Amino acid sequence: MRASHADRERAIDVLKAGFSEGRLGQAEYEQRLTRATHAQTYAELNVLLADLPQGPVPMPPAQQAPPAYQPVPRTFLPTPPPKTNGTAVGALICGILTPMYGITAIPAVILGHVAKSQIRRSGEDGAGFATAGLVLGWLAIGAVLAFILAVVVASS
């Protein structure tokens, strides 16, 4: 994944801290600084920072050895995708089941409206699922009402 300017700046800050703490010599600091400013990906930045602590370093107990590896700092990890709203999925399922079980049109409409408001509030994914459930539900309700109207008109 490509690194942004902010990611490179954070990496440079870690290098500056490592240099000021005496963990890096002048030549190595300058070399890593040059590589950090030209880094294109998170992997390139991680290679430059893998042996440097990022943030306060807790002292390990005397009888315990320090860990063999350093995990990738949160700064360089991609953010997880937003969660899909479960109510929107329910609305879609009810809408899809409407041709087989006509009664599911009403829950599809109700769940679709509830899901839309939850998605607006929380920022979750699933707006398309909610819309599809709403459309299928309202289409089924409209078809039933049209059928009832046709029967009433035909019988009078």
C-alpha cells in the first residue's frame, strides 16, 4: 500500500527520535532520512523503522528477554473497512423472499427504513442493501394493492 506524506513525516519523526536518543549514528541517520523521504510504500518505511522503538519503551523484567520482533506500528497499518449494517442485510433478505412469502414485504420496508437511519448515524456500509430491500418491499406492496383494486373493480 502506498504511503502518504503524513506517513513519511511520522517515520521521519521516529528517525529523529532515534538519532537524538543515540540509537543511530549521523551517517546512518542521514541515509535513513533520505530513504524515508523517497519511500513510496508502507513496507519501505517499515524496513527503516523496524529496529527503532516508536513511543515510550517499557523496561522488560530482568529475568525476561525483550521480544524478538516489533509489530508494525498502527500508523502504517491500513484502516479496516466499515462494518455492513445487519438490519440492511435483513431488509434485503426480506425483500428477496417477498415473491415466495408475500408477507415479508412489510418487514422489508420497515427494516429498510430502520437500516437507512442507522447507517446515516453510524457511517456503516449497507445503504445499497437497505435501498434494495425498500424497493422490493414497496414493489410487492404496490402489486398486492393493484391486484386488490383490480379485483374490486372487476367485481363491481
